[in-house]
Amino acid sequence: MKIIDHCLDIARQQHSPNCSDRQDNEISLLVIHNISLPPGQFGGPYIDALFCNELDCSQHNFFSELKDLKVSSHLLIRRDGEIVQYVPFNKQAWHAGISNYEGRDQCNKFSIGIELEGTDHDEFTALQYQALSTITRVLLQTYPTLSEERIVGHSEIAPERKTDPGPSFNWHLYRDGIIV
């Protein structure tokens, strides 16, 4: 696995319009999220559709809450380990929302966002941890301003609003997997 032109070579590329230029902000933070659409359901086309502004909100009652929402992440790791890239790493994906890390607001400006298909309370799969650990090692090697100490959950940068990746995320397993 390697990064070529700010894209992960093994990822399925699915372009999201929900991004912007970084304005010379160096990548110095990695944010771990979780997502499932509808909540608690895995698989299906809905995450891709949401991140690409193609979600048909009539398909599920919950989707009405997402109407006109413009969000994305750099990567999604599905339950089976498939990796989807929506935004190149040199651009801002719109994943963090109102956020703050060590006194800096607007974490999208200097972070990479990775979504895991899951919920706060469902165990993530071994394939997801394996993919996330490998991706993290590659990101750390490629972007020298990123470090192991600057990897956080969404809940850490937006504690009033977010709880992900949640109590089921095994930080010890993940961190053990990124040690080279």
C-alpha cells in the first residue's frame, strides 16, 4: 500500500465534491470516526451517496435529518476491509465540523478524517483494524508533520457534539498495530 498523488493506491476512488483546498495548512492530525447508514445498518450504497451528495432522502425516515448536509471524509473502511477514498489527502475533507484541537479551531484545515463503518456500540472487525493500522503507518511515513501522538477520535475534537468512534473502538489494539 502506498500513497500516489495524495491518493491511496489500493482504495476505490469515489470523488466527493465536499472538500476544499488546504490553504497551506500542513497535515498534522488524524481523526477517527464511525458511520452507518441507516444507523446500525451496514453495507449498501448510502455512505457513498451521502458523501457524494446523491442520497435519496425518501429511502429511509432517518435520511430526512441529512437533507442538504454536505460532508465527506478522506477514507471509509467498510466492515469487510474495503477502503474507499473520497477526497485526496492534500485537500480538506468536510469531516470534523465545528472542532478544536489544542486551541486550533476548524480541524478540517489540518487533519485527515477516516470513517470506520460501524457504530459507537458495535465491535469493529479485525479487517477494519488491520486496514486502519496499515493506512496509519503509510500516512505517518508520507506526511512527516503527522505523528502517533496526534491521532484522536472525533469525540476528542468535538466533545459537545460527537461520541465517535465510541467505547467499542479498541484504541490499544489499533495503536499496537501501528507500531513498526
